[in-house]
Amino acid sequence: MTTTAQELTIHGIDLPLTAEDVSPVIWQSLITGSYEAKEARQARRLLRAGDRVLELGSGIGVITAVMAKTEGVTIWSYDANPHTVALARRVAAANGIKNVTFNHGLMTAGQPETHSFYIRRDFWMSSMLESQGPYEDVISLPSQNIDDFLVRNRINVLVMDIEGAERELLGSAALDGVERIFLELHDHLYGLAGVHDIFRTMTERGFIYDPRNSSGPCVLFTRDDGVVRSYCPDDL
């Protein structure tokens, strides 16, 4: 990661941002290179040529841009915060990325409904949970049915960082056609019981925890291809 008064680069992605665009906490993580470092490492190994990806919770688009560098992938990216969607589009443009469609919106399982979304200065704390802490603004957003979207767009990879909403979403969605799910767990919001619920749900849906492509709370669930992996200490 390098930074000057004119440029900021993190995980190989150019960021045309200033300290005024984000909170001081997030700006510090950007200039030190710690911002989404685990996610960036795993995202480089996550995708294969031709993957069709739905990303929920794009933030400022850093992980989106990392994923978009995989040859032949197509990404649909959603975030409920209109400010971060605008920043993510700026980041994509600065890096010449044309295989991502950024959208302002929400995905849920079941019938579409209108939801309250609480926007916080540290945008990675923005969520549908009022109880998560003080917020700067609250907006109302209609949701889309995630299963309809997955089937209609032939999505085979789902990427999520949605501040605790993954527990309910994964517990209710069918996830037809999806081969890999990469997400960040938020045990500070739903405890170890919530983590257990997610692992149980993934098992019921036919997904297996992939230890070689997971790191701490950033975990990958994948369909079992039946192939026994060779021993590789560097992957463990």
C-alpha cells in the first residue's frame, strides 16, 4: 500500500478518495493498508474465469475491484448506503473496471418489503439494526427477492458483508445455482449461537466450510466436488 497527497493505493486498487469522503477511523485503515486486508487476500483466490457474482455490501468497492480483476467475471454489486455506492462507482472508474454493475438497494429472502436502513459515519457499521449504535440518518428502501435475482442472472458466487443480516438471509433463501458463498461473520451482533445457525443452514443447503479459503470471520462455503485435496501446508 502506498499513499501520497495525490494518490492512494490499497490491495492493488487505486482509490480516488480523500479524508473527507470517509470517517477518520476508515481513513486511517485505508492509509495503513489494513482496510479489508483479509477479505482482499481471500477474494483473489475465490473466483474463477466466467463466474457470475452477486455482492451484497460493496462498501467503497475495494473488494469489488479486487474481484473484478479476475478474467471473465461479471459482478452485480449492491449496497444500501447511497454514499458508498457513489464512492464505489468512483473507484471502479479510476481502475478502468467495466464488468461491475453497482446498485443502491437491498436483497432479502421472501416477498419484497420496505426496510429501514441506519446510516452511520463509519459506513461499515451501517445496517438494518437500530440497536447497533448511534446513526446519522435512516432511510427506507424496498427490497428485492434474492432467489429471483440469483436464478434470473445465473449467479454462481455470492459474496456478503452485510453487518449481521447474513444470518436471516441465509436461513431463508433457497440459493439455487450458487456454488460458493463468501461472507464475513458478525458474532458481535448475534453471538456464537448465530454462527452455529449459519453453519447449520449451510450444511442443510449442501455447502461445506472451506478451511483453505477462509480466514477468521471471513469464511467460504462451497459445494463439495468430491475431490480429495492434496496436502499443502501453505494453504493451511
